[in-house]
Amino acid sequence: MPEIRNMTAEEVATRTGRFGALKPMSTAKKLADEGVPLEALDIIFANKLMPVILEKTANPFGNASPITGAGGMSLHVSVCPPGQGPCLHNHSSTFETFVCLDGRWEFSVGDEGQQTVVLEKWDTFSCPPMVYRGFRNVDSKDSVLMTIISGPPDARDDVTLPPIIEKRLAAIGANVVPAISKIVKFDKAK
């Protein structure tokens, strides 16, 4: 068995993420810089998605977080205005667990979002791999959600979107689907 050890002050600092210092994910900014309109980004991503812990691997959320590596787990904090939140999507190899920190969130589950559950402060919903899920703020104020993704560390780019979302994005502009396809895959209609 390995020996218990102490952490240095420098190690503690590299394992600490201060909420006030969190930065929104870099992927959305990159897509916006490529001309993807905010209307499309608001369909795909939480309005303000701030990674706290990421693995050193391909990741659709960007590669900037205050903490790197936590045994196959990543953690994000999302802040969304009323009515906004990520569309239906699937994680093929990873679990996605959500904890409502403030406000109210409605989760839709299924290929057309046919099942729903509403989370209020401190409620938790855990979605297994290979299930479409999407969520949105259903409160009258900004709501805050913590998301934990767990599973194989090299499976952070396992996100796919259903055909109904591809159609919705295509209606926004001809460049939207090709740009989004650089970071996530679109599933084919059954």
C-alpha cells in the first residue's frame, strides 16, 4: 500500500478552484469567433459553462480549468438565464450527474425529450450513458447547476446530438452544423 503523504502549499493551490476566478469554457468562444451565432450556441451550451475540473484529454468543453485530473471525473458549474440551457444530447461512454445549486431546472430525457423531471435546490439527477438528455432553467431568475461527468478519462469527446437538433441548428444558418460538427457528432435518424 502506498504511504500517506502531505501536500505542499503549491500542490494545494493546483487542486483548488475559486468560483470567482472560473472562466467560461473556451469552445463556445472559439465557435463564436468562427461566426456561429449566439442563437445556435444557446441551443448547444449552457449560457455560462465554467469548467472547474477537467482531464488532460480531448474535451468538447475546452481545455482550461483550475484543476486538472480527478480520476476520470470532470466538474462544471453552469449559470443560465430563465428559459436557457443545453439541448438534447447524449454521452456515449460517460455518466452525467447534475446537482441544482440554485433555482429550478427542467431535464428532458429521451430521443424527443418525452420524459421530464424538475430539480430544485440541492436535488440531484444522474443520467447514464446512451440516453439523450437536455436541461433548461425554468425559474424566473438565473439558476446555477453543478455537473459531474464520470467514466473513462479518454471519453470526454463522446457527445452526440439527435437529428431533431441538427434540423433546428441548420435552420439558423448554413455554417452552423458544419461548425458544431467540429466538436460533437450528429446521430443519424433511425
